Amino acid sequence: MRILLVGSGGREHALAWAISASALCEELIAAPGNAGIAELARCAPVSAGDIDGLVKLARAERVDFVVAGPEQPLVLGLVDRLEEAGIPAFGPRGAAARLEGSKAFMKEFCARHGIPTARFRRFGAGELDAALGYIARHGAPIVVKADGLAAGKGVVVAATVAEAEEAVRAMLTGARFGAAGETVVIEECMEGEEVSVFALCDGETALPFGAAQDHKRAFDGDEGPNTGGMGAYSPPPVLTPALERQIRERIIGPTLIALKREGVPFTGFLFAGIMLTGEGPKLLEYNVRLGDPEAQTLLARLKSDLLPALVAARDGVLKSFDLRWQDEHALTVVLAAEGYPGEARTGTVIDGLEDAAEVKGVTIFHAGTKRDAEGRLIAAGGRVLNVTATGATLSQARERAYRAVDLIRWPQGFCRRDIGWRALGTRP
């Protein structure tokens, strides 16, 4: 099969790594890809948000199957357009992708169908006073979310009323997230541990696809602003089999049933952000693709061939499908550029990846990289590299990951040094 992979981040490099290893993959094309993906695929200069360009590319290359990695093209209806053109594609159609594309839609969907989630209210651009009044009545801590896509940064967990008010003002005026923040969701701040639970779906069947724990804050000790994710590990010890069963029976399963009843069956990766509260698991948010950097840890543990599973999901035949997983643990450390998650410093040279990749159990996935005119690897984004390691224990995986990190020569980069601390109870 000739495969087109859409995207350019660490998640897409991990997908390229898994797909290119499949016996079914004759050729892999990536749009637009990055420096790491270019070692596995032929890259085409078409952005993930250029739906017309992607459809044109798929036709010109006569691809047999398209895999969309990031959320943006899914929300923009890439799968709809490809399928209308007769090109098989993996991922949800635009109507189902609203689960991620609109937090207000997701919360109201949960309310309609009794899916456990935090109490909430939505407010539009003309409702600033009402939103401020809601915050005043409920106090802090409280959570403010931009309704639309914000690259994983559209959530403010406000510790004070003043912080929540500032976030609402910035979002509703368009100053912080543009159109994505013209509607906001304000919800209660739930207490507990957060886990990411994944399912591969074909519209009716939700095949378990593992779980992970992410680290959203920029700095050690969960300090600093929210990011797209600074590291992850899998499996999370806090997620017991009983809790995982509750999540699938009370949240993921009912969601798939309800979406089908509403005429928008969900096909693709369904990513449930879950808070393990004293009242049981509750849904924080849905994403309609693999997480980043959770995907890197999950795919490092996957023993089965990924590509047939994606095709089976698109074809609606997951009911008789199964996946096998390595017994090992996996942990990913994200290396980011100075300034991230604000204005990241790009164009700086990175060395030492060959030495780092020699560490046992380590695979390095590129997120924001490119080659300069001299062939040097340079930073081209905020999150730049993902160092993923496997091990017999989580401690071993973490030790290997940080040993590899320390071999990378990039003075203008930084990382958290405490990935996995919740599960291990200690800092590195």
C-alpha cells in the first residue's frame, strides 16, 4: 500500500516509525513531515491545514490510504473530502471531530447522554459580564477553556478568581487564542490524578489502545504554564483494571453508542482525558487523535502491526480484531526550545542524536526539526525532540531516557527532569 501520513510533529514521527515497519507499507509519503520523518518517508511540502492541497496530493500520488495525525485537518473535514474523492482515510469525519474541535459541543454532548464530567457553563463573546459573575459565585480554583483548537494550550487552571477573570477577558476578546476563544467553557476544578485513555474505534467497536500519564506544565514540580505536553509514560500504575473497566463502560462505550445514534459514528482514535476523582472517573475532555507525547510511549509498546489495525478501523471490522502489547514500560521526555510555550527560539543547532540513540531501549522522535542548507539539524518549533525509552520497569525506562537526553548537545533546549514522578514517587 502507498500511504500518505498527514502531520509534522512527534506523534507523526512515531506513526511513521510504526507504519513504515508494516509489511503492508510499500511507500510512505508525509505531508509536510520533519527531519526525522524524512528518514522514513518521502516528504511533500503541503501543510496539515491545507485540505485542498492534501486531497490534490493524495490524488496525484495515487495513495491507497491516508492517515491524519493531528486534530486540525480532522476538524476541518479532511476525511470527508478524501472519502468523497474515493480515497480511503483513517480518522473521524468533521462532524464527529467536533468532540475535540468544540469543548462546548463536547460538554453539552456529555450532559445529554449522562457521561460523567465536571459541572460547567458556556459563555460567548457578548457574555463577559455573565462569565465574570459565574466565576465570582463559584470561586477558585476554577477552569477556563477556550472552545476551539489551541494546540493544547487553551486551558487555564486558575488558582485565584483574578487569574480566572484575566483568562476569560483575554479569551473572549480574542487577545489570547483568536477565534478559538470567542466562546469559553468555565467548569469546576476536579481533584485527583489525570490519565489519558485511548481506544481505536470503527463506529461501533472501541478496541482498547492503552493508557498513559502526561505532564502538561512546562517546568519541574508541575510549575509554569500549560504546554502541549512535556513528557509521558505508559502504562500508568494508578489506572487499575477496575478503573479502566469503569472508564470504558461508563464513558467511552456510551460515547460511541450516542454518537452513532446522533448520526455521527466515530471512526479513528478516541482519546479520553480522565480525572480519577473520589466519585469515580470523570471525563475532562475528548481528543480525536492520538496524544502527543502519549503516542510515542504507546507505539513503543505496541507489538502488533499498526497499519492493518488502522485499515480495520476504517473498514468497520474491529470486532474480530486484537492487539498485542509489550510487557515493558515506556517513558518519553520532551526537549523544547527556549521560550516555549511562548515564543520559542528556533534556528539553533542540535548535535549528539547518534550517541543518544545508542542507549539501549531508546528511540528519538523528532517534533519540530528541519535541516539547514548545510545539512545540520536545527530547531524549528517549540517542542523539538521526544526521547522515548522502554524498560522492564518504569525506573529503568526513565533512567535510559535521561541518559540519552544528557548525550544530546543543544544548549538552547530544555526539558523537565521529573517525568514519571507520580508513579515512582521520587525525582530523578
